[in-house]
Amino acid sequence: MATRYDSGSPAPVAHYRRRLCSPVGADGRGSRSGLTPGPRVAGLAAAAAFVAWFALTGGLAASGFLDKWAPPRLTLALGTVLAVLLWASRADWTARLENLPLSLLVGFQSFRIIVELLIHKAVVEGVAAPTHTWTATNLGIRPGATALLPTPFAQRIPREWLQTWNVSSALILAITVVTALLAMSTPFQQIDGNPPNEWVATLPFVWLPAVLVLCAWLGDVVLFRRLLRTS
């Protein structure tokens, strides 16, 4: 039976205010989206931000803006990467990514194999210095290669083992990034290379530190949070 109210009573206002502010829908069965964006909305927003960052860094590199080393402008992109990671470590949409299959979160890091193969090709062709490949100090291919091994059995591997591997993956990438920074043509250069490490400020190589490093570290953050939650 429908609810009836006396004329001039404030009850109808309070009644409909509760219905509008409630997380359930008008039909009482609940809304799929509620008052917060669902995974699809969060995914679209993340994709849009990724495309915008991809285009911005590509445009800056194409214009030559990032290929200036007094002071080094590429550090602006690296600083943005670190800021995004710090924000993502506490963001709600990162929690949604944690719900992806564990095997996918582990196997995601295997994309680093392709990245390291391309860097090695750049070294062979003289674009990058030998310091930046696995024949020298770059161990970045190891997390990528070892990501393939546990992927089919990720659910049965002790969480402590996966977390150790995940943290090691992040640390190896951090060492690689620091090595690259010390090889750049800056007042802080400590590693000599021929050619100098300026190629990452040009197109398309700028996407290596600006996009691929971000993706790798973000994958480490998501997996870290997932394993911490289930430990």
C-alpha cells in the first residue's frame, strides 16, 4: 500500500531525501553503480589518463623540450612517475586492480622481456651505451623472465615467496633507473657511456622511462597490496 502524508507535512520531503541519498536504487533493489564509480568507469578513467600522459610525453620529446640537460628536463617526467606511484599506492582504483587474477598480476611483469630485448637492440645498433643491457649492470630482464615461471601456479605458491620476488623486481628496476640517471649528461653524472644516456629523451625512446617504467612499478605496487591483503 502506498504511503500517504498529510498536506503540508515535512514527511514527504524527508522520505524522498532518504531515497535519493541511499545507495540503493529507486526500485529498492540497489543500483549497480551506487554512489561510487564501478570498475568499468575506473578503468576508462585510468585508460584516458594513460593515453593523455602517453601523448604529452611523446609531444614534449618530439619538440625537443626534454632533450635539454642544463638542467635535465627529463627529470620532470621521472618526478611525475614517482608522484603517480605514491598516489596510486593509496588510490581506490588500485584496490580494484588487486581483484584481478593473481596469475595475471604476476605474469604482467613478463612484458619487461620485450623491453630489455629492445634496449639490447639499441645497444647493438649504437643508440644506447653497453651499460644499459644485461651484459653490463642492467638486470631488468630477470624479473621479466622469472615472471613466466610461477604464473600458472601463482595460487599455490606461498605468498611470502611471491612477495619476495615482487619486492626484488621493484628493487632491480630502481637500481636500473638510478644507473640510467647517473649516466645522463648532468652535473651528477658518475657513469661514462658512449653514447651518453640522452637517447631516452627522444622519441620514441622517451616512453621507456615515462611509460614502461611507470607500468612496471605500478604492477609491483598492485601485486604488493594484493599479497599484503591475503597474507
